[in-house]
Amino acid sequence: MTEFKVVINDPKAGKSYNRTVGGNQANALIGKKIKDEVDGLMVGLQGFKLEITGGSDKDGTSMRPDLPGPRRKKILVSEGFGFHPKYGGERRRKTYRGNTISQDTVQINMKIVSHGSGDLEKLLSGGEEEKK
């Protein structure tokens, strides 16, 4: 059974929320790519629209939007995330995961594109504040 850790970013409030998704909702995310818009119902946010912005696999290798497919590949990079050159013109071969979500993906990063009805904090906290 596939299970993903989903990090949902709210650009309006400047906050991020963690959510664990499993079962049929997780299976519906397999095959989606970075920059795809998904219905918020997949992560328990009815009426919200989310955009996939990235993620990482079981070994912590980050996904790269310009690398097609779900495979890992070593590519030559000169700048960008995961590599910050110390000298001008420095390049290095780094391993990245492709832009498609697969069963090896552990974490998925998403941001809210359109808000739905209801308070986001209450929907994502799961009633933790009421217990306090």
C-alpha cells in the first residue's frame, strides 16, 4: 500500500501544513507530474485546488521539473536547487528524480492555487486545537 507525506503550502498565510495520504487517495496521485493541478479532495481539502511543486523519494533525492519520467538520473548541473557552485563556471554531476510521482516517492510538495470554503487551519489540524 502506497503512502505519501504531503506538505501543503498556503501562500496567502505563509504557512505550511503536513498531511499523510494513503489508500485510494495516494494511488490517484501516482502518475501525476510537477505543475499538475489536483483536486484538494485527494488530501482531504474539499473545494480547494492544489498544484504539485516538487517532492523527494525514499533516499531523499529531490524531484526536478525538467527531467521527464519517474526514474533517477545523474545530470550535469551548473546551478539550481541542490547545487550551489563555489566558483564561477563550476559544474557537477548530481542525481535527481524525474518529475513524475511513483511508488518510490515519499514526500510530495503542493501549494494552494484556489481556496475553497471553510477554514484551512481547522481542516488540516484535525481538531488538535480543540483538545488543548
